[in-house]
Amino acid sequence: MSKLFNTWTGRHGRALTGVAGIIALAAIHPAAAQDGAAPLPPTGQTQQQPVSQPRSQSIDTVMVSARKTEERAIDTPVALSVLTEEQMQRYNTTDVTQLSSQLPGVEVNKASGGGAGGNFIIRGVGRLATDYGADQPVAFVLDGFSFTRGHMSSVGFFDVANVQVLKGPQTLFFGKNSPAGVIAVTSVSPGDTYEGFAKVSYEFRSEDPSVEFGVSIPVNDKLAIRVAGRGQFMQGGYYKNTASDLVGLPRDLSPFETTALYPTNPNQFTETPKTKQFVGRITAVFTPNDNFDATLKVFAADQRDNDAGGAAVIACADGVGGSPYQNTGFFGLVQDPTQTCDGKIHWRRHSTQPPEAWFDSNPTLDNNDTHYFNHFRNFLTTLEMNWRITDELTLTSVSGYWDYKQRELTQYDYTYGVVASKQGEGGHSFTTELRLRSDYDGPVNFMIGGFYEDMFRDLDAPVQIFPLGPAPDSNFYPDFYNGSFLTYHQHWDNNITSWSIFGEMRWDITDTLELSGGVRYTEDNRNAHGEQLFNRLDDFLSAAPETANPFAHSGTAYDLTRSFHNTSPQATLSWKPVDDLMLYASYKTGYQAAGISNPGTIGNFYSQNPDGSIRYDGDGKPIRATSAEVNPILTFDGSTVKGFEIGAKGSFFDGMMTADVALYTMKYSSLQVAVFNPVTTNFTVQNAAGARNSGIEGNMYMQATDNLLLRLSAQYNRLKYTSFPAAQCYAGQNTPSASNYVPALAALCMPTGTGGFAQDLSGERYGGGPFQVNAGFTYDVDLSNDWGLSLSADVNFRNKGFETIRQPGTGVPARTLINASVRVYQTTGPWEFSLVCANCGNDHYVYSIQDKPLGATGDLTGQLGMPRLITIQSTYRW
């Protein structure tokens, strides 16, 4: 941990020094407010107070910052869900993906390869454009810094004060790319007392010990510091690896070297993910006077797994032991009797290591890259400053710097490892936001501000996708790749700059009726340089027509640009007939920025005539496409959303029960959608003309007795394409010999007139299970004068999802997850002991289903969920 921290602080010392300088300058700047004004707490920050073990609290006491000001959840005219620190401790929530089993309508899952790390979903709306160049439609906000990268599903999750999930478009207060909503995570900040905790835990299935701590130190009456960290040292894993070597078969599967038997790789693992994680955070809160405060948070994380993602083959067209690849040519001759695809979901993966020769000859690997892994590093610094200019005006600045790198060395066909790569993304981002808010006694108040982001992101992908054997010396590509098993190596550099201005007016029409309206204008500019550094097929197909090569030739480079601007207004009318009851109606809009595809493979593009045919030069050779010609192919439009939401929320029976309900309908235009091609293992991004999401959701918390808290949440979403006339057909849709051939569906796949096929999905439902419900309880009772007992259980149910582009077998099955915990604690002392069970029923489930890369039609893979996990935990507080 210290080595990691020293490395990053060395790399980014100038940035940290600059941030510290800003604090120092702000501290000595004279404040203009009157003497005696109350200190202003950092917006959105929560201070942990030393506690014994608290009873369950109702939601009417929960403070949120959905509108960038602290207010009760029941006073906020936004559909939201909140997990407090106590609620997260209840089920030992140490991973962002655990939110999926605790919050209806919220799903976070991890993915490898083209999945770009994972997917965040709210109200059924997540990223359908599975491409490194596309952003998430759900913004993940950590201590004020907004992320839209899927790899944040693996971020270190510890010492968290609360998680606020804001549903539906949230463009006004949370910047760009949040058309589906926001998941806002706030870490614990120090208070004015010395306090802390230390926690140790052990999970039995994965043999996973972990330690966590947090200490708040009030240095003086102006400065407080908190230091927190977590270490995870998993010895096993959630999933078994059933892959094994087949005697007598060349491990590179090359038809040209049938006698070359490579030695078995000694680094084959039997369980995954075997996570090792180290995360740490330092927080400093500086309050030099009553009119100014600054909160600096420095976060560093390093996580390494022994493989990427949790995908497994769940359906085989040829049955168990059949061919795991396309039934053509050499692929059709390969069989795998060790497959586990019997139509059921197992906690098993099939992840064979390539031979040692593959590692030894790969020039893109480091010396320590001797087996599969997934490695994700983060460094994040955020600084929030609040200056109360007068009693009525507050100026807030929130700035952040993020540096990250993710690399995964793994295989993507989930059998022999023919498709294998060390690929991933990395980069850095700087964001800053400035906003001015008024708090006048009169009926009208305002908020205005601006936002700026400057981001660089790269993608590096050296991939073996076909078994062609070692690359020979050739004039077609650099000598750097001689002897490697790679098929191609592509690299992308992406630069993104965004800026926006926003504002809101609030008018208290009466003491009980408020009208608020606001707008954000955004400009987003992107440029990308993509280059095919190497293509093994250049040599392999040198005697064939140039157009026979499916991938861009070695040295091919494209410089692409895309700009996007958007104006997103919103308005809300809220009525509070009594203090603890609110009714509201909102008109909301939002957007997801346009993008430049960073595809899994770069196609071989040629210049075209007006009729779509390839242009040839005087020597009869096809003319390669220019960047200008490729630009409209590899860029895609932004998506927009607009719609209405009406809701009610309140506290009843003297705070013994809180409830809320919301109805919504949202229309999406130019929805970004990606369809996977299992032959080229590539995702193609296109814009669906339109989609609609309508639904209803509700939550209820009831303190039935002094000891018993009941909770119930439910949601129903209806997602459908309102207009998608040129959707891609699924693999095998119009192939009579395909195992997934259905005549009625084949008739829907029609020629496009340009040599391709498409189907009309207008009116079709899509997405995961439309109905979700969570029901649970917490029962607290005193065992003695010094000890208490807390029992909790929750059941989370989601029904079956819809098939992707009508493809049979791709509808995600229903699942029922049961979480439970038993906690024994000292009511006036420091100790707490707990036993936590996640997915107690061991329900076998997957998050998504898609075609298997290089597989026959009907071969399907799924992203595995989490099996039953049982954790014991001991916590000491002071």
C-alpha cells in the first residue's frame, strides 16, 4: 500500500502540491460574511460520529444532496433510493456490484473484453452500446467526481457514509451522461471528535480475509483529518475453473503445425477471481472561519484478479463435448469433451491458459505476465471549497483529478483460449465545477454554474483471434511481431473536452407550493487516433485479393472527430400540503454524448462509389478509405431523453412509516445500441431511432414496533423500441442449418438492398426483468444491559428478461436472491460481531447472455452472478 501510494504521489506530486496551495490561499483569504454566522458543512459530505450500535432509522431522517444542498429525502422532489452507512454494514457491502441485490431497479455488473469493464443500470436503462468508445448512461459519482467508465464497477468500496441513487435523467445537477440516473457515493469525512474503527472479516467459499479501518483526528478547531484503508487477500474464488489440457492436441490450434505439441502451462489456475485489493483514502477538512471550508480527499486503489470478468459458456449448439467453434474448416474438427454447457448455469468457468510459447513469444507482454489477470489501478483527488460570500450567497468549487490504468490478460472464447489478449484502457481526467447558490428569505432563489472536463483515454488491444501459428519475418509488418501468435494489434488514443453552463430558478409560489426550473447547455468535442500496428493476415493472405482481409492492414491509421452539443431543460412543481408530505410533477431531459467507436477489431474499409461498390485504382487495386470516409462509419450520434415523472413521498404516524411512489415515462431518441458479431468478435454500434421506458416504483419503510423495521420496494419497467427499422439480425437467424433457426423469426430478417440483412424491431420489448421487488426486515433486541442482537433478511426478486434482437436463449432468467445477517453488539461498548450470508439460496443466475466468440450459432455465454457467500466479521469502534 505504501509503495503504491508513494509511486502515485511521485507521479502526481505537482497536482497534489497545486491542490494544497489552493487550500492555503483560500484559508488566508478574508471572508466577507458577518461575524457569528454558523459554519457551512461541506456540501454532500457526511461526518461520522462515534456511536454505539444504532437502531434502524427511518428514511425521513436521512439527509441527501440530490439537488446539491442538504435536505431530507422526503423533501426532495426526485425519485431516489438511499443506503446509509448502517444499512451497508448490515450486509458487509464492500463491492459496488452488491447494490444489485439491495436496491430494486439498480444493477451493477462486471464484464471483460468488449464489455469495457461492466455496466451500470437504473430502471432497466444501461449501456447497450458495448464499445470502449461509448460512455455509460448512468453516472457514477464518487465524492463529487463523475465517472462514466464501466471499469468503475471494480472501484474500491469502503468507509462509505451513504449511497444515493437518483433515478431518471439528472443532467442539471450532475453534469453530462446521466440520462438513466446517478449513483452517488460519499465517503466518511472527519468530525470534531477523535473516533475510528477497525474491522476484520473472512468469507469461507472464496477463502477471503480482509481488513478495514478508519480513524478521524481533529488536529485543532480548524483542521480535521481522516485516514481509512482496506485490504483484501482472497486465497480462492467464487468460481471453479474446469478447463484442462487435451493430450495430443496442439495448444495453438494451428492447422499448419499439427505435430507441434506445446508444453502445458504450469500457471493454470483452478479458482477465480482470487482478488487482491489495496485501497486507501486521506481526507482533510479545513474550516479556518465561519464562512469558508475546504475538503480534500486523496484516494488510491489497486486491485488484481487472476482473470477478467465472470463469463462462462451456458449453451452449446452441438451439446456437451461438441465443437466449441464455428462448424467450418478446421474449427469444426476441434471438440472439447470438458465443456460444462448443459443448458444450466453453474458456478464454473472454462478458461484454459495458452501454452508457455504463446507467452514467451508475445512482444506486448511484460516479464511477469505469465498467466491470466485483471489489473485496475486508480488515483483520485477531489477538492471541494465552499465560501459563504454573504448570509444569502454561497460559492462552491468542486475539482478533481483522476488517473487510471486497466489491463486484462485473458481469453474471450471461454474454451481453449484461441481468442486471447492483453488489452485494456487507461488515461487521466481533470474536471472542475463552479456554482453560486442563493438563499434569500424572499420567494425567489437561484443557482448558476459552469463545468469543464479535459480527458485523455487510450485503448491498447494486441489480440490473437485466429490460430495461425507464429508470425514469420515479413515486409508487411514490423519485426517487433515476428514469432508472436497475435492476429492483430490496434491502439486508440482519445481526447475529450467538454464544457457546460447551467442554472436553476426556484419560486415559492406559496408557503406550500414551489416551482423550479433549470437548463444545462453542453458542448462535447472528441477526437481519436486509431492505428492498426500489426495484422498477421497481411502475410497470410498476401496471395489473396486485398479485400479478402477482414481487418485493416498493418500501418493503417485513422484520425476521427465528433462534436456534440445539447440543451437539457427541466422543470418541477412540488406541493407540500403538510410538512411531512410532498407531491411533485417533473419534466426532465438528458443526454448521452456522441462517441467515436474503439471497436474490438478495425475493419478493412475501402473507398466506395455512390452505389456502394468499391472503388479501384488504375492498377485494379481497391482504394483504401480515408479518415474522412471512415469517420461516419466509426462515429455514432448522441442519445437524448425527455419525459415526465410524478411522485409522492411522506412520513406518517409520527415518523413510524415513510413511503414514496413515482410514475414515469421517458422517450429516448437515437439510443446507442451495439450488436455482437461472433465471427469477428466485434461489436457494431448503431443508433436505434427511438425507445420508451415507462414504469412505476415505490418504497415503504415501517417501524412496526420499537424493535422491528419492515421494508418493501418494488419497480415495474416497460422498455420497448418505438422505432428501430434497421436493427441487425442475430447470427443464424436466416440460416436453416443453424441450431437457433426459427422459421417465423427468419422471415423477419430481410435483405437491405446493399448486400446485408436487417430486421424491424419497432414495438419490441427489450432489457432485463421488468418486475423487481425487495422485501425485508431488521429486528433489534436487547440481550442484556450491555449487549444487543440484530437480525436482518431481505429477498430480492427479478423476473425473466427479454431476448436480445429476438435471439432465442438470450432472455436473462428470473432470479431470487436472499441476503441475511446476524449481528451481536455492545450497546454501550466498542465491539460488534456479525455473520453475513449473501445469496443464501445459492440461486444460479447470470446478468446477461450473448453469442460465444467464434462459436457456432446457438453457442451462448453469460456473465455469472455471485454464488452463496458466508462472511464472519468483527468490528471494534472507539
